Amino acid sequence: MPKIITGLARFDDILLQFERPHVLQTSHWAALKAPVWSGQQVVWGDETSPEAAASILTRSLGRLPVKIQYIPKGPTVRPDLATWERILPKLEARARDSRALFIKIDPDVDADSELGRALIGLLQERGWVFSADQVQFRNTVLSDLTVGEEALLAGMKQKTRYNIRLAGRRGVAVTPSDDFDAFYDLYAETSARDGFLIRPRDYYLRVMSRLQSRGLGQLLLARHADALVAGLFLFRFGSTAWYFYGASSNRGRRNMPTYLLQWEAMRWAMAQGCAIYDWWGAPDKLDESDPMWGVYRFKEGFGGRFTRWIGAWDYAPSRTLYRAYAQAMPKVLDVMRRRHRKG
């Protein structure tokens, strides 16, 4: 039986006993998703040497008497197949006992590793379905920060190194900040220009202020001639920093502020003791036709390694109800995207 952890700081300390716990599994992220999602933090095994841990989010689907469960970027499990073989049946039983339509997991397990291939096979054998709704990016780019600044620069593409130095020569300055409103204005400008969905201002201000005040995040802003030209917000937990939100203005783009901004973000992560810089997002296919190809080429220039996670998987006690949900949700999301583009 899993142990329910009511002390939120205690749960985060348990997560830190694993090799690469994800920030979306922390109690802070669960608190930020309330009240739409209700969170419960559970641990399997001894707290001093846990087998697995999970922050499980549950929500209702509107006024329908139906609920879904999601373990964002989790569960966090010891990196061996035997432990997964013990944990998956317990998650399936939880979905059945709570009468959830389905439970979704999307752990950061490398799909091309021996464990990743074995885990995908195990999920398929047990009736889990690769989800049409991936929620988070399935693929990413990872930079190894343990090699140090000199090796990081040497591993970058020549054009990337040149643009970092060019931004410095042209007077771009990057500084830590808590001006979340200014960043959101720039983020909204970026959203309108590039056509991606964003949430309301209050959501981002709550996320950034909570995480930064607890040492789990940092806003960095780039200015040129006193004008805000770019910004990003990093998440940090354990040995990893994630580049979650980025924004840039059309003003001053010739000065390459985003290059220096990313380099300073990597330097900040190293100063915090992080070993990995997760660029948070890469194409589904490494092909120029992918909408994220341009973004990927920018990230790739910094010398990181393309990584494919196993992605999000759903377990549904009732296949019939799950199929109906899976058919309806893409249509709903498509309507939302069209409304956003018109707006």
C-alpha cells in the first residue's frame, strides 16, 4: 500500500532522493494547479529509501460525473523494470477504485534506452494506451552542465558562440528580475506573433512568484538601451533546470539578445549546482516540416542532445468510455485553437 504524505515539504525531500526528480512532481506544482486539480502525494516503500513516489492530480470534467487523474512527469520510480512491474498494477488499481475515466503518466524515461524500450513493452502488455493528448512535450534537448563553461562553449555551433559574443558587444545586458508583469506583456506579444496559446496573466504571475520565492525558479530579462527585448523563466529542482517560458520582442532582434539570454540562464543553472539544462521541447519528428523545427535548430546550436521520452500513457478501466473521450477532446481543443487565432 502506498503511504500518503501530508507534509508537503516532506514529500519534496523524498523526491530529492531519486536521481532526476521532476519539478512538476513537487508539492508546489500541485498547489499551483489547485483548485481545478486536487493533489495527493504518495510514496511506495520506505521514506528513507523509496521505490517510487507520485504527486497525483485529480479533476472533474465540467459538470459530468466523471474524473480523470494525471501524474505530471511522473511517477518518479527507481530506474529498473522490476520496480515498474510492481508500481503499474497499483496505479491501475487506484484508477479502478477511484472510478476515474483514466489515469495518465508521462515519466522522463528515455525511449531509446534499454529501460525505455522494456517499459514501453510492459505498458502495452498491461493495456496502457499511448495518449493522443501528450500534455507536456514528449521530446526535448538536454545540455550537460557538468562539463563546465569552456567545454559548453566549445560544444556549441560556431554561429551560436558568435551570436552570444555579438550580443555582449552590442550592449545587451541580462539580469535577474522579479518584474513578472513586464515579462508577461512580452510573453503575450510573442504569443500573438508566433500563434501559440497562453494562459491568463494571473496564472503565470502565480507560478513565477511562488517558484522564485522558494528558490525553485528564476526570471531573467535581457535589455538593450534600457528597452526590454527578451526574457525567460527557469524552473529548478534537484539537479535539473528547465527552460519553461521564453519571450522576445521584434525590437533589437539584430542584436541577438536571446543567445546571450540562454547562455546566462545556463550559467545561472550551473551556479545553482544543476547538472542538466532541459530545453523543454523539441519536434516530434526531426524534420523541417515539423512546426517546432526552427525552435529546435536554435536550441541545437547550444550543443545539447536530442532526447526522446517514452511520452504520456493512459490506463482506462473502461475502454468504451475512454474511446468516446479520446474522440471528443481533439475537436474541443481544435475549437479553442481557432478561437485563439481569431482573437
